[in-house]
Amino acid sequence: MFNLANLFTAANMLCGFVSIILTLAGRIDIAPFFILGGAVLDFFDGFIARKLKIAGPMGKQLDSLADMITFGVAPGVLMLVMIILGIDISSLIPAEDGARVYQNDLSYFVYFQVAAWFQALVYEVPNNFDASIKFLPFVAMVIPFFSMFRLAKFNIDENQSDKFIGVPTPLNTIFFLFFPLYFSYNLQNWGHQPKVIHALFDCYTLSAISVLFSLLMVSNIPMIALKFKTWTWKDNYFRFSLIGISLIIIPLLTFWAIPIIVFLYLFLSLIENYQTKKKNEIQS
């Protein structure tokens, strides 16, 4: 039960749990890194299980349970908080006289925005959230909802050995991490961000993105799996292309590399799927 691979899986789950606590405490600048840590542990638990030949049904179940916390609940809470912030960020924008209600403490701003939302939601305290829009952040619950079905589907679907069917939960989660990371590290000059950024971080836009990418998890679209049966370029050029481009743009574009890599992954998956279909049609 308590073998090395399962302990890595448990550590993955704990990373997700810590991320949730940090998010609710207002530390959305740190919380994403615990999810990334969970993703690294999620990779190594399977690698260790295969190398030590200790893979089994219990490890598979533990892996899904841990992933549900780290790649289901944790990103759901993160996006719930981001939608709350997207409802009212007027205190981040300088007024006509140059004054701002909020200054520079990220955790202070996030924590009190979440607290104000709770007050309006639970106690009906009159504030900026005291309207029907206060229910909008619950849209983020679609992330753990569809993650649960995606993980269960993966466990019983034998067709996902060399390809994923639907966007995998870790990749979906990594995409969502862009929003708290970008927001956190551009907070001090948020009032000077382009209008397109303000529109992207609007509560309605974030809600729509949460729904769209959650639906992609349970779609029937074949996706590239980073599983190498051979190391030849011919058999893996989409995988090598994705990894190579990612390694180049991450240091160049930092946070913007996250959505670009995810969209590149989707694009390459669609191309590979199209080529596979054409090849099968020719052979038949």
C-alpha cells in the first residue's frame, strides 16, 4: 500500500490541498506552483511504478483520487476566486484624482474580495457583490464536475493507451493557471493594462472559458499523449515538435507561454487526428 509510487501520488494530492488553502487565503501568486508541483509528482508516480514494476489497480485508483483534488477541485477554486475578482476590480483602477482604494498587497486585496463575496452570498451584506451576479462564481464548479467524469472515463477506456480522448485534466489545469499567475505579477500596473486584458479577465469571459475548457475534457476529440513507444522522429514528430517549441517559448514569453502551448497542443492534436484519418481511408 505505502510503496514509493503511491507516496508520490499522495504527495500530489497534498499539493492540491495546499493550493486550495493558499487560494482561499489570497495567495493566488503561490497556489499555482503547488499545482505544478502536483503535476510533476503525477508524472513521476507512474514512471516509478513502471520502473519498479509495482503498478496495480490500487495505484490507479489512488492516482485518480489525487488528480481529482489537484486537477479538479484546486483549479476550480482558483477560477472561482478569479471570477470573484473579475466581478469588481474598480479598486485596481486609478480614479480621476489618481487615488486608489487598493495599493500593492495582493493577498490583502484577494482575501477581502473573497470575504466580501461570502458576506453578500451568505449573510446578504450590502456591498459590490450584493446582486444576482454573486452566484456567477459557482460556474467554476464545472471544472471539478467534468474533471470527475474525465478521470473516471480514462480509468475504464482502453482506447487511451497511446492517445487521449478529450483534453487531459493536468493540461486543462495548467491552462487555468495562466490567469492567477498573470494577474498576480501584473497587479501593480493593472490600471495600465490593455483593454483586451481587462476584457479577458472579466467575470463573464472567465466563466465562459471555464465552461468551454471543461467541456473539452469530456469531448471525443483524440489528443496527443506524451507516451513514447519508440524514439524515432517519424513516429513522434508531433510530440517532439510540441516539446521543442514549448522549451523555446517558455523562457521567452513566460506566463503567455502557457495558453500558447495549450492551443499548440490542441492544434497539433487536430492535425495528427486528420492525418491518421486520411491514412486509414487510403489503407481501406
